[in-house]
Amino acid sequence: MTTRAYTITKRGRAWAIHDAAGELVALVCYLRGAREIVRRLEEAQP
């Protein structure tokens, strides 16, 4: 199983989600939404 790390950082009024390579995955308005996206991405990993 490959683990892929995601980081959530504040970007102005939004929250950015980056993968381990530093690529932007998503930009969302709410921290709760960012956490949910990360949870679902990690859950979907084979």
C-alpha cells in the first residue's frame, strides 16, 4: 500500500491542498471541506 501525504495550508481566505510532490490538488473555502477531501483521497488509495 502506497501512502500519499497531503498538506493543507491557508491561502488568503481559502485553504490549499497539496500532495507530497507539491502539486496543487484543490483550493477550497472551508478547512472542514479540505479535511474531508484529504480523507476521501486517502481512503481511495489502493
